[in-house]
Amino acid sequence: MTIEMRGRWLQRVIVLAVPLGIIALCAFAWVDAGRRPVRDVVVAVPVPELPR
């Protein structure tokens, strides 16, 4: 009986934590939108020449 109660408690916590986490992530993205501009990432990659 103790194991069954422990499992139900954990399941309730997970069921509540996942939506709250998603809501918090969406709220942070909404508030942070536009504060950090997207910048180009440029990396030089050496390419070997083909034999002729």
C-alpha cells in the first residue's frame, strides 16, 4: 500500500510540474522576445582542392 501511495504522489507531481514548466518556458520566451537579436554564425571551413 505504501508503494502504491508513493507512486500516485509522484505521478501527481509530474502531472503538475510538466505543464507548469511549459508555461514558465513560454512566459520567459514571451518576455525575452526581441531582447537578444539573432546573429549570424560564420565559420571558415578549409576545403581541399580536387585533383585535376
